Amino acid sequence: MLNKIWAGLIIIGIVFALAQDINDEIHNTHQNGVAQTFDFSIINQNTRTQIILLVNQHKLNARIENEQRIIINLDRQSPENFIKLAELNGNKNRLQASIVSKTDQQLSLLLPELHWQKLRVLTQAAFDMAEFAVKLALGLVGIIALWLGLMQIAEKSGLIKQMVKVVQPLLHWLFPNIPKNHPAFGSISLNMAANVLGLGNAATPLGIKAMQQLQQLNPDKNKASDEMCMFLALNTSSVQLLPPVTLIALMGTQVADLLVPIILATSCSTITAVIVAKVYARRSQHKNFSSKN
Amino acid sequence: MQQLSNLIIPLIILFIICYGLIKRVAVYEEFIAGAKDGFGIAINIIPYLVAMLFAIAIFRASGALEFLLVLLSPLANFLGFPAEVISMGIIRPLTGSGSIGVLAELINTHGEESIIVKIAAVMFGATETTLYVLAVYFGAIKINNTSYAVQAGLIADFAGFVAAILVTFWYFS
């Protein structure tokens, strides 16, 4: 399933971008090789090279380099297509164009050509994200180390054992294959507690700790066990009582009104996650059972 | 409520350390023993995260999502919910930053009071970035065959999506 989703995202993305680019090429959407005429006014009468170019109501500073070349200065308010063109040519603040003809008030310009724009953007996004993924993973080093260290103390001091005794009866139904008094119950419940309280920074390392313990119990080290799938389903459906910090940052106190609907909706997704994971687990056990006979 | 989460982490740390001291655990040494795995785990995660994030980046940069929305909006109209929230439903399991972007955009165009923004915010709060969680958790223990975890996660996300629409309409009517 994941193979198909993964390949699907990539194939749909590239084919879709390619189709758009081919369409752009056929209809010459970017007006490659078509001269465009703009009004202009001279700022400095002495040199006559500093001008203001009028592009769809935007006033852009520009400098005429020589008979053939003009450099247009851009900022954030400049027209979008100009910024895009400049970005693709290396410097988003300066756009070079060639002058086709010039009168007292009007300049006819040939802007740089734009080909396969979607595919270029897409390639850049893919490379940027690959780099970002590494940064993201390395950014987790410290926080994972911190919580694994604390968990080690909690295990050695018997704190986890105490906790397991309390949560075991509740969690046994969800994770029937974890042996009695196993510390995995402790990590799982701590991870869930962190999720409920919206403590994302603590939840991930604690979840990783739980996954490691589940992996020790896993008979097939290459394939996710039923326990892992249940744990993942619980995590991805996000059981939480407090709204995530990012939502508060975006919406401010408005979030308070949304608390009840969020809790109701998240309960629905969590209950669904448990049911679906249970159904799949039963089915895979059934399969194992019949293949053994 | 919000103050609680500011308070709770320092208190947990305090409690774990004190309990360790009472039980005569060599707290510093044990902390190091546990923490030394942190780097290895993060390194394990890298290939999984690169694979996932780069595929999602390609999908998002292509503009296929916008096209999908145009295709799906008649269905949304037919079922009687705003088509704009579909973008949140699709992007939410894929990327966290992407879904924040979608929400910010919806707030910009429709305002915080609109039902569209409320539904989208409930969706955002009610589900998680499924594919990211999957990559990190399975990456940490180097499992490639995720069995049925994706199906379970995505079906749960879909349930959260439907529930967010129904609950929000019911709650604010």
C-alpha cells in the first residue's frame, strides 16, 4: 500500500507538471520570443539611463545598460511573473531584458525565455525537501537523546514497572501480544499521555522508545507487527485534549470555541483507528493460522 | 489548560530524577547510557524521511492538488459541504507545514468566523501528519514493510475528516 501511495505521489506529480509544461509550450503561455511594450519615464535627465518602467500599474526602477540591454530592479511588490522570471535566472531582485526598440515614451522589451517552468520548480522542490529531511532528522537527535536518557532512569528506578501495573489492564485489550509486566506498556502510555496533552516534543521520542520495545518482541524484524500497527494508528489519529500549539498560534483565542468539536472529531478518528487496526490484525492472524495448517 | 502543559514537562523531569535518587540509581550514568542511542536513531530515520518528504514535495509542487480540488468540488457541492475544506483533508496526512499553509490561506480568504475555517481548523486539530509519523516511527527501528499501518492510519484520517465536517456543522448551528 505504501509502495503504491509513494509511487503515486511521484508519478502523478511529474506527469501532471509535464502535461502543464507541454501545454504551455504549445500555446506559448509564457510569451517566449514575443516583444512586450511598456511606458517609461526618465528619472535622471543627465544620464538618461535611470528610468521608471510602468508594468500593469507597477512602477519599477530600471537602468538602461546600453542599446540592447536593460536591467529591471524588483522587490516583493513587483509583478509576480517578473519575479518568477528573475528567480529562474538566478537573482530574484534583478531581471535582465533585451531592448527591441525604443521611443521617447515607450520601450519594447524581449524578456528572458521561460521553458519547462513547472518541472524546474518541481525539481528544485524535490532537492530542497531532501535536504530539509536530513535537517529535520538531525534536529531530532537532541530531543530523542534527552527523553531516552530520562526513560532509562525511570526504568532503572522501577518507575516504569509501577506504571505498567496501573495501565496494563487498560492497554491489554489494545495490545494483546505484549507479555505481562513488559516495559513497553509504560512507554506506550507515556507516549499517549504526551499526545493527549499536546506535548509533541515529548510524544515522538517516547513513541520511538515504544517502537524499539515492540521491535524486540516482533518475531519478523522486517515487517511491522500487529502491535506496531495499532500503536501507529493510535498516534496518527492523534488522541488529544489540548489543541496543538500551531493552531493556537494561527487562530489565537478563537481556538477555545473549537475545543469541543476537535475532541469529538478526534475521538471519532481514534475509535475508527482502533477498529480498523483490530479488524486487520484478526484478518492477518487468520491468514497465518490457515497457512500453518 | 494551556498553563498545564508548560508546567508538566519540568515536573515530570523533576519527578523522574528524584524518584531515581530515592531508589539509589546512578542517575547521571544511566541518563548517558540511555541517551547515547539518540544519534543512531535520528540517522536511521533519515532515508525514510527523505523518501517521504521528497515524494510529497513533488506532488505539491506539481499543482496536481489544485486540479484534484476542481474535480472534487462538484461532489462536495452535491453532499452539501464547502469544497475548500477538501484541500485540508488531502494535505493534512501528507505534510504538517503544508496544512498550516492551507489553513492560513483559508483564514486569509474567508476570515476566522467562517464555517470553512472552523471545519478546516477542527480537521487540523483532530488528525495527525500520518505519513510523517509513519516515516519517523518505522524509520527509527528500520522497518520497511509497514504491513497495514498506512491503511489503518489513512482510514482513521478519513473518519476524522468526515467527523470534523459533521461535528462542526452540528456544533455551530
